[in-house]
Amino acid sequence: MAVYRILSGSPGQPQGYGGGVVRRETRQTPEWSRGRGTISLVTRRLFYCDHYAIPLPPGHKFPAEKYALLRALLTADGCYDLQPAPLADPSAIELAHDAGYVRQFLNGTLDTRTMRRIGFPWSKELVRRTLASVGGTLAAAAEALATGFGGNLAGGMHHAFHAEGSGFCVFNDLAIAILALRRDGDIRRAAVIDLDVHQGDGTASIFEDDPAVLTVSIHGENNFPSRKQRSGIDIGLPDGTGDEQYLTRLREVLPAIADFRPDILFYQSGVDTLAGDRLGRLQLTHEGLMERDHAVFEFTKALEIRVVVTLGGGYADPIARTAEAHANTYRVAALVFTQPETPGGRAASLKC
Ligand SMILES: [Zn+2]
């Protein structure tokens, strides 16, 4: 059993805020410090789209600020090469979505009810941001094919269905990327592990009858959406679930993903499971979330499954808590994928 610690970088800052330092220790190895060392990191590319701002009315619930905050944290770390996401081509989007829905969103003719379900007012800026969000996941998927790991500092739009969006999700970048990779002959089988606190209902619905895609969702049973779809594996957790119970359930599903033998895993890494999240109902700590991320990345590393990380939800107050949790996901990835094997237990610290 290992444990993550966050080392605060600035005096007076509470743990878990802007430290930029993540350390993983092995509990049963008190002398763990003998093996630790600062990792010199291979530059890896991540894609962002927060520079395309969405005009929103005052008081809108979408946490627009977190994307720029996350990019600022990772820029300060210096672990990754951050690049603007390319805009997705509508022909790729139509692999997962109804052509009429795609066209109507792009030209601003979707009806009021459909836009209300999405939760954004339509604007040209929203179109550009949405195309970049999908493009970021497509670019991250290409990066994962080339290097084994790719990441998008947006995306994870798991509430988007074939012919309509929902819950701040217009197009399902996870589904689009899987179908694009398959169209191009790059993969045959894919899995999605969705650890957002809300069920990945759109993704589950799109792939419900597709035997070459396994969808896994671990979510709050009493949370949105009230009408759940059927994923390949669904784990609905009770309100108040904490680190230990959560991690136990996560570790229980990983063997099923291994048995499925996917060529690539898409990881929707929403952090709205964090204690105190305004829209979550679970009680995970920052350290628990890093253990979650570590379990997923170690799993893909051990089985040599390529992995694509997208964001997902996160609505903490202050929103800096959410940005920090998202940053930690990428810090843990950097740690796992660049960590040298140390005999007698793994221990490493990341300071970029
Ligand atoms: Zn969510």
C-alpha cells in the first residue's frame, strides 16, 4: 500500500494548493527515502484550448476558470510541452454523432430545448472551443499511439449522446477519438474508464451495442444523471464514499479491463469526486485522487496499454482546488511514466 503526499511549495499555502510537488512513498518501507530521487522528465505534449473563451452570462455554473488555472499550474511545473489543440474536423465528429445534430450545432440552428439541455448559450466562440476540445482529444490519441501516453487539458464530454448534448457536453470526444482511431485502422478494441462522479451516460449509450468497446463508469449512484444508461461495467457508489472504499472498487474493475485486452484506454479523469465539490457527493481527498490516478497509470504501464487522459468535471469552491486536483493527475502520470524501477520498493518524488 502506497500513499501520495503533496508537498506545499509556498509558505502559508494549504496542502494541495499550487505546490507543484508530488511525492509517493511506500508505507511498508520506512527507509523509503533511500530510493527517492528527482526524476528528470522526458518532455511530453499535452493539448489545451482554454485560450478560446466562451461568453457566458454572470453566475453561470460552468467552471470556465479552471482550464486556464490548470494550464498555469502545469506551465509552472515545466513537466510538459503544452500546445494549443487543433480544431476537429466535422467529418470526424460525425463518426459518433448524427450529421444533422452536428450541422445544426455548428451553424447555430439547434432548437432552444436542445441548447438548454447542453447548458450553454450558443455562440461562435462556443463552436470554436468545442471543436478544439474534441481536437485536443484526437491529438492526444495520436500522441498516445506514438508514445503510449497522451493528454488533453479539456474534453471528457461524456454526457454527449449520438444526437444531442447534455450537461455542458456538446460532442463526445471520447467516442469520436475511438471511432476515428478505428476508422484509420490504428486500433481494433478500446476501453473507457470514466471516473467522473457523474455516470458516463452518453459514452455508454453510444457504445452500448459495440462489442469492441468496453465502457466502465464508477460514479455516485445518487448523482446526475438521474436516468442512468448501461455501461459495460457500472459501479454506483453511495453518498459520502471515501478514499479507501473508492480505491477498493476501482481495483476490482481493473482485471475486467485487462481481460478485455483493449489496444488503448481512454481515461475520463473528472475530479468532482473530491470532498467538498459543489456537484459531487463523495469524500475523496487529494491524496486519494492521486492514488486513483496512480492505479490507472500503473495498470496501463504494466500491461502496455496506451492511455489517453481527458479532463472531466470538477466544481470545487474555490475552483483552485479543482485545478490542483486536475494538475495532480498529470503530475502522477509524469511520475509513473518516467519513474525508474528501484529495487525493494518504489519511491519517487516529482519536482519539475
Ligand atoms: Zn461530473
